[in-house]
Amino acid sequence: MSATAIDRGPWLTALARINAVDIVLWALRIGVLLVVVVGTINELIKDPYTAAQWFDFLMFGLTLGSIYAQIALGYTMVYGVLRLINFAHGDFMMCGAFAGYFVATPLENSGFLDTHPVAGMAAILAVAIVVSTTIALLTERIAYRPFRRAGGLAPLICAIGVSFFLEQTFRGMFGSDVKAYPSPSWQRSAFQFGSLQIPRVDALVIVLAVLFMGLLYLIVQRTRMGTAMRATSEDPEAAALMGIDVNKVVVFTFILGGAMAGIAGVFYAFVYKQVYFYMGFEPGVKAFGAAVLGGIGNIPGAMLGGFFLGLVESIGPSVFLDGLGIPAPYQLRDLIAFTLLIMVLIFRPQGLLGERMAKKRA
Amino acid sequence: MRRFFFMRTAVGRGLMFGAGGVHLAVVGVLLMLHNRSIIVDTLSLGQATLVMLGVAAGAVALPERLSPDRGAQLAAGAVAGLAAAAPIALLAVAIGTIRLQSIFVALTPDLLKLLTSDLGLGWGSALLLGGGLLAGLIGAALRVCPPAIRSTLIAAVTAVILAGVFEELIQLMLQYEGPIGAVRDTLYVWNGLTPLGAVIVFVVAAAVHQAWAIFGRHRGTAPDEGQLRRQRMIRAGVALLVLAIMPVLAGAYIGQVLMLVGLYILMGMGLNLEVGLAGLLDLGFVAFFAVGAYTTALLTADSPHALLHLGFWMAMPVSVVLAVLVGVVFGLPVLGVRGDYLAVATMGLGEIVRVLVLSDFAAPLLGGAQGVLQIPKPRLGDVVLGSPVQLFYVTLVASGVAAFVAWRLENSRLGRAWMALRDDEDVAQALGINLVRSKLLAYGLGAAFAGLAGSIFATMLTSVYPSSFQLLISINVLALIIVGGMGSLPGVVLGSIVLIGLPELLREFGEYRYLFYGAALIVMMQWRPEGLWPSEVRRRELHAGETTAELDQGADLLPAEPR
Amino acid sequence: MARHALAMALAPVALLLGMQIAAAATVGPVTDPIGVIRIPKGAPVMIGAYMVLSGPDTALGEDEERAIKIGVNNVGGKLLGHPIALDFEDDQCDAEGGQTAATKLASTPNMVIALGPACSSSATPAAPILWQAGITDIGTACTAPALTAPDRKPEYDGFVRTVYSDNDQGASDADYLYKAEGYKTAVTVHDGSPYAEQLVTVFGNDYEKLGGKVLSKEAVAPTDVDMHPLLTRIASEKPDVVYFPIFTAAAAQILRQSKEVPGLEHTAFFGGSALLSADFIQAAGPAVVGFRIGYPDISASAMGKGYPKFVAEYKKDYGEGPISGYHANAYDAFTLAYKAIMKVSKTDKAGNLYIGRKALRDAVFATKFEGISGPIACDAYGECSQFHGTVLQFTSADPKTFGVGKNPIKIWPK
């Protein structure tokens, strides 16, 4: 803008700066908004669902969301400390689920799980946590340590490689078939509140997930290691100058993240009753979306993002896609998740609760 | 004391190899390798792998910087070999005593037979340990002996293994009667080398290698930069020529495999523009491929879904143009997204396309789950280019044109603008480069290549199914340009051959393809991130970066302050 | 003589140019418009096979592989003094796999005939490739109607199958659900595979023709795990039956989770023929008890007389009963190939075997016999098998009790 430009007034100046890109972005915003609003209104007019069924949608969404939230926590912590999208995180979850499976099946067959639910669950969770944490630590040591904060493509590709490797290893070890998770009797019934129903297993998962996440939050906020983690996440060089051993912090982060992934895996397996070598990839990617939605590096944000994503996936197709008259809306469920992810990445990459990242990424 | 330290290092390294062997066994790879014989009834690939684990352990038992003497090397090698065999022997004992197969499906009785050479647990484990010791010793001996002998031995053994593993392919190429047939019959039996054949291959390979080495030594002074460049170009040219003629000699199956390789080379060149030159990490590349394929399908197919019934040569340019448009449309929203986030955003876009293509919602237009069938092959006048070999040549020509375009782009102003973009967007903008235009051109032109590949793909398969357009393809293309060498055209070709051609040829190992893939990606990124055949610029960049990083890390190597 | 010499001269040139186009030839005592296979004395007769041998549907292809091997054993492993060599290729149940497998088989010299595949999406590109090289293809479990439809293209002239067409399966299922069980409204679910999508379309048409109503046509992805929202939605439509002929993983999820979603207590669930395996019983858990699937009749009464003997042999060779449902079709495919080859092959004085390709194809179309899956007789479009629809019901959730006729048992027609 030349210094001698006539002052055309702020509005006209702004108008003059609009270019094709802005138009497209605005069109995108409006388009998505229209789809959601019109679809929802249409559906509400049709009103096919009873209150009980709306409640069901809510419950299923929260259950799925709590699982996404737990996985997202691991993603967000690792990204905060290492600036690395750990594509293999979903596979840590798978490892934990498998480990839990091999404990749960004999426990169920011998009836122990039915009679001693708490002890049984504790055993399953413990084994799952140990396995997923071990694998997380091994991965960090072998695959990620050489890339400390390197940025660029190499660590990302390496992460993809780890993901393939873990998936195929488990496939080779345990077969490519889908294994059914045992379903103990105390999980099968549902809590009744008048006409509303909550399946027991859903309630269990949501409550436990919130408890574990609360525990994690306390660890990160109150303990020394947690503070060190937050410091490293904010500025690694300054943290090192303050005497923080970055290696130890990274190891601690992976332990926490791996443990959460393992727990998420067990919960996932109990709700959906299947383990399968490829089960981790998609929830992993979606959980990453949830983490970004909440604000990467931000723990309450990851929880929020996870629950939000779960609800959207559960309610979305039934509500606004169906409202637009789209056939077989559940096929397009992933479309909703990915559109949400893309919108967040384009329009608000710092997420709902995050701060704008000061430094440019690679 | 030093001796003890040596042994400890050797044992540690040996155990690593042993762990690797256990992993291969537990995952089922070992047994699968065992089903492929190198020398019929004598040596299987599985047995060879076990031996090589021991040899490798022995060879790397002690790192150079410890400057061990010969005796120590040999001793360490033996110890490493033993340490490598120990976990495997333990595994064999475990399989034999505990019923592990109910959990680990790959630990079958057949695997036990392989591990113990069918001698029972006691003798079998003893043989494993003894064999490991011996193999380790051999490995160390290889390390110690003069390089000329070593490289000849390695070349000869590699030749035998390759001849055994690729026996089907080689037999296919030698499928004539007469003298060539006689050669084939001496070397091979139905499914592997004969012992005589193995010996012949070994001797011939050793002789050839020696001759080559001697010839090289007699050349005299080392060649200079210009001569080196010319040598590389000649080698590349010869390799390309061989590749081009192979389908004619080796038949339709090779033509098919090479065509698939060619399609991926096309896509690799396109992604190379986006990732290698412009630094835009695009994981949604398969979407452009799908656009090209579906456009061709919908414009040419003999089915109710088709919009028109054009010929292939008319539909192909339209597909390319449409792919470019879609590329620009994809690029517009994500212009402001950077780095890792761009990877995930583009992946999301690619997945959206995949879901749409499969959906019932778009089925009236795109065919849904049934896909679009009855796509005709291209015609040149009266000739239908139907066979894989003919289509391979179409792909070859297309790749040639694309390579030329890519090469010219690289050295143009646009190419340099992209490279500036990749290094630092803000600085590039400050230098006056129009970010929007450059990025959109990168997406568009990259998409053009993919659209072309998609178009040929559709006519090759004569049908497009939505299951062909998974995220995996984008990752494949990305992996092959990374492994081959980003920013380098020969690298793309090499990467495609290694990551696409080899698994297709070795289809019997198909189940574990992605295991090797994943391991290869991890290893490549750590050991040689610039790729197998990188462009000169890239190699300098990456290794320059390394040196400064090393200098920085050097601060950590200084003695630390007492805590 | 001159023509013979010309043919002999052209053949290597054709080979050199990599063209796999079968050409008219006279070799030895056999003249054939498409080509002649010459098998020297003592050399093996190459029979190719391609089916799904990896991934979640492995049981389907492996079952067929075993059946074909039993077939070879039963004829002594030899054909007219030549050993039979089987070449199995994995087509991974998709189009690209099918194409690559078919190209591999088609470029193997002296490949006489091909068996398989198990998946229709693989057969669609593969069969023309094989036929272009003059190789007849006998399909074993690919049931897409288009493959043997009257309007199929000439490229499929070499394709027959010893398995029924989904047109019949869909009609039978509609018959049972509407007429026998009286379900007036249905919701269909497919998983995006060509097989399932085509089958629900066929079913939907037949069901509505009978008077039923398809309330909605839903779809999932084969790897979907969370079916609760879909099931809730279906519950809000209150259909009488949910028809979902999809593959194991997703079907097991739907079945399991249907017990957790309120509103579906009075809705019946009905599956398809991909679910006949112990893997499905294990994956579906307790919900599988009482679950019904539509299946071609493979009970002892409908199968050929030789079926029980086959099952006994199978158990002896492999230590377990058949692991999927199309073994009989595969066995019959091999028998059909064997009989046809026997019919048209000629041996010369030196002991070499000659087979005309077109003659072989015609012989395959013309051969009739009592197979173990029922009578085999091909119509003009390659449909060689007769279809009798039944409904099977699972009785126990213990995967070890899986057995065709035991768990699940046949419940219709009575």
C-alpha cells in the first residue's frame, strides 16, 4: 500500500484485500454450517426418536468419547513434549487391548471375572497397562529418540513405519481374525432410570475414564515430573537450562501416554467386544483430531475434544445427515469426523482451549 | 578387563540378533521363509535366515572404534553367534514344553521342526547353539579377512540366494526350448535350485565379481567429478533400457508388475513435486488418483453409469484436467495449514474422497460399492492395447513425458520458488514469491500426474472399485519417494522398484509385506534419511544439518558437572 | 504343412512380443481354433487356482484349497500318466489381487485350466484375462449374478462356475422372510463390498415384489465397530427383520450390540453365507444362539451322495471338519476340470499329451455329473450349479461345536 493512498475508509480497504482464497474459505464455513443446521432442523421436524433414544445416542457418544479422550491425552502429551505426531499411538492401544484379552479370557472361562469383578478388572487393566507402556517405551527408545525435536518428515515417516510394524507383528503373532472379548454377566445388564437406560458397561467406562483422566491431570499439575513435563512442552531449551533431564521427561511422558492408551484399549474392548490387529489405527487418527480440536498440548482440551468428537460421531449421522435425506448415513460417519478435523485444522489450529503457537512448525 | 568389556558388547549385540530371530519366529515370518527353498531339499530360505542371523551377529560383534585385534574379533564373533542362538534355542524349548500355540498362532510344530532341524529338543537346541557359534565365527572371519575375498564371497552367496528366491521369475525368462532350456534344467528343478545349480551360480558369480574388481583396478587413477557423473548416467540409462526390454523377454507377468511399478513412478513424481520440492506434506494424494480413475471410467465405460462413451485417448486428458482442478480445490482451503498439520488435513481430505466414492449417497453417479465396470482398453487404430506388456509401454511413455515435465519444472523459476517455499515460507513471501499461486500450482501439477496414473489404472483393470483407493496408497507413494530419495527422479524409480515391484514379485510373502515395509521405513529414516538415490542438493542439506546437530550434541559429551 | 510351419514360426515371435493372445494352431494330433497345449511325457499337468488366502476371510479360500487337494488325491494325483501340479495364487478378495493372480496364471506356460475365485470382485477382471490366454476358469464361490448373466460380454465366454448365483440367494431369502416367517417390513444393511451390496439389492427387489416393504437401506464399513447409533436408528424405524448379508467382523458387531440397544427386542436379525465359520461364532459371542442365516442347501440330503465320504476324508487329512461352506463347490470344480480334460486330451505315440483350448472349454460346458454339492450341469452362460435355498440356525455359542448341520442346523425348508 503506497503511503500516498487515499483513505478509502476501513470497509473498502478490507474489501479490496479479499481474494479468491478468502472467498473459498468463507464458502466452506457457510457450506458446512448450512449442512448442519438444515439437516438438524429437518430431522427435528421429522422427530423420529423418542426421548429414551436421544438419551441412548448421548450415552453411546459419551462412551465412545471417553475412549477417544483417553487416546487423545497420550497424543497431546507426546506432541507437547516432542512435537511429534505419534501415528503409532493407536497401536499402543491395540497392544493393551490384546494383552487384556489374554488375561480376560481365562478369567472369564474360570468364572473368576463374574464373581470378582473388581479384582478381575484390576488384573486385566494392570496387564494391559504394563504391556502398552513397555511397547511405548521401546518405541521411544528405538524409533523416536534419534529424532529429538528434529521436525520435518523423517520422524513422521518413522512413526508410520512403527505403526505398520506393530500392527503386522501382532497380526503375525495372534492371527488376522477378529477375537471376541468375553462379556461378563455384570456388564450385560443396564441401569434403568424410568424410561431411560444406560448399559452397565457404558456407565462403567465413562466413570472410570473420567477418574483416570482426573488422576492424570493431578499428576501433571501437582507432581514434580508433571511440572517438568509442562516446562519441557513449553520451551525445551529453557527447561534444559533449568536442570531438567529431557530424556527422563520424555520417558515419563511415554509412560503416562502408553498407560492411558492401554486403559483405553481395555475399555474399547469391553464396550465393542472385539480385538483385531488393525483396531487401533482409525481410533488413533480420530483421537488425534480430538486432541487438535481441544488444543494440542492441552490436557483438559484433549478430554473435551474427545467427548465432543464421540458425541458428534454418535449423533451426527442420525441427525443432520439423515435430515438431509442422505441414504445410508452411517457410511458417511467418518466423513463427519474428518470434516470436523479439517475445519479445526484450517480455521482454528490452536483448538478450542489452546493458545496460538508462537513458533512456526516445520 | 578389556576382554570382559569386549565380551559384554559381543553378547549384547548377539542377543539383539537373537531377539530379532525370535520376533521373526513368533510372527510367523520364519516359517513362511522356510517354505521357499533355495536349494531344493537342502537349504530353505528360513534356514538361510537363521544362519545369516548368526553370521551377522559375528560380523558386527565389536565396533571398529574399540580397535580389537584379530583373535579378539574371532572370539567375540563366536560369543556373539552363541548369544544370538541362545534366545532362539530358548524359544524352541518353550514351544516344545509349553502349549503356546493357543496364544501365539505361529508357534506350530512345523516351526519347532525347523528350529531344531527335526532332531528333538535336546539335540536340536545343541545344534542351534553350536551352529550359532560357528556362524558367529564365520561372520567374524569375514570381517577380518581381506576385503577382496570378502566382497567376492558375499557377492557369490547373494547370487545363489537371489537365484533361489527368484527362481520362478528366472525360469519364466528362460522358458525357451533348446540350449537355454538345457541351462534352465541343469540349474533348476520345479521349485528351487539343484545343488549342482547352486554350485554353478556360486562359481560364476564369484568369477564375474573378481573379473569386475580386477578390471576396475586396472583403470588406474580415480575418475573425476565429470566422469563420475557420466558413469552414473550411463548406469542409469542401461538400467532403464533393461527395464524397458524385460517384459518382452520375460512375459506378461513381468509386464504387469512393471506396469504397476510404472504407475507408482508416475504418482511418485507427482508427489515429489508437492513434498520434495515444495515441502507440502500431502497424505491425501490418493484422492487425485481416484479422480483420474473415476473420470476415465465414467467417460469410457460400457455401463449404465457412464456419462459418455469416449475412447481412452480422449478421456485421459479430461481426467488429467479434472484432477488438476480437484488438486486446486483441495489446496485452497489448506493453504494456511503447515507442517504435520497439513499431513493430517490432507489425509482427512483423502479419506473423505474415499468414503464418498464408496457411499450409497454418491452411488447414482459413481457406482457405489459395485464400482464402474466394463472400461474398454485403449485403441490405436485397429489395434487394441490389451495385454499387460502393451499397457506397460503406454505407461512407460507416459512416465517418460512426465519425467521430462518434472525435470524441467525442477530447474525452472517455479521449481526454485517451491524450494524456497519448502525452506521457509515467511522468507519466501518476503522475497516476493506469491505463496498462493506457488502452492496451488504444486497441488495442481502434482495432482495431474496422479490423475494420469489413475486414468491408466482404470483402463488396466477394466473396472474401478472403491476399495482400490485407500489411504495405504498415499502412504505407499510417500514411502517410495522417501526411501528412493526425495527430490530425485532416479530415486523415485528406485523406490518404486524396491517398495512396489519386489513385493509384487515376492507375492508368496505377501502377508508380511507391510511388516517389512514398516521395518524398512524405520531403518531408512534412521540410517539414510535422504533415501537410496538422493539428489545431490538433498544429500548436502541433510548431512550439513547433521554436522551442526552433532556439534551441538557434543556439548553433552563433555564431562558433566557432578550432580 | 506350410501353415503348421508358419504357426511354429509365429509362436516364438508372439511370445517374444509378449502378447498373450491365443492363436489358432495345430500341434500334434490336435487342431484347435484357440490354441493347443502340449505337455511332454512326464511333465506335470498344470492346474491353476486363485482364491482368498490371506486376511479376515482366509477360511473361505483355505477351505477350497483343501478340497481341491483332496480331489487331486482322489484321482491318484495323476492324469493320464502325467502328475497333476497345482498352482495356488492369493487374490486377496479384491480386483487388483484378482488381476495380478490371473496374469500370473495366464503367463505360466502350459497352464491348462484355472479354478476359483471365491470373490466376485476378483473374478470380474480376472476371468477375461484368463480367457484371453485361452484358459477356462471354473468359479468356486463367486456368486455375483453378472458373471453368468445372459448379457455377459464375450470376454467371459471361458467362465463357468459350480456355485449358484446371488439372484437365487436373494429370492430364497425374500421367500423365507416374507412368506415363511411373515416379516412385513425389513431394513437392509450392506458393508460396501460388491457382493453384499448386490445381494441386498436383489433381496430388496424380490422382497418388495412379494409385498414386503424395505424401510431403509443402510450401510456400514467392514471395519466399523460402533454399531450402537446405527442400531438405535434402526430401532426407531421398528422393522420386523434386519437383513445383513455381510462379512464376519461387522456382522458379529451388529449381532452382539443388538442385544444392548433397547427397542430391538422384537426385531429379527438375518445374515448371509459369509458367516458359516467357527470364527463368526467366536466373534459374535452369546448373541449367536438362535441367529439365522440364509445359505445354499448343504445338508446331507441335498448334497450329492459322495458328500459324507468327502467330509470324512477332509477330517482325516486336516484334523478338523470343513472350516467354511464352499468346499464342495471347489471339489466339484476340480472334478469338472478333470473330467473335461480327460475327455478332450489326446496322447501321441511318444507319450506327449495334447489339449485343445476351445475343445476343453466346450467340454467343460458339456460335462454333466453328480457332484458332491449336487448335480453339475452347465447352462449356456456358465451356470453349472443348482440352487436350493435353506435357512440355518446357530444353536450354541461355543466355537468348538461348529459343524455344518450341527451348529448351525438347517431349519427351513422343513
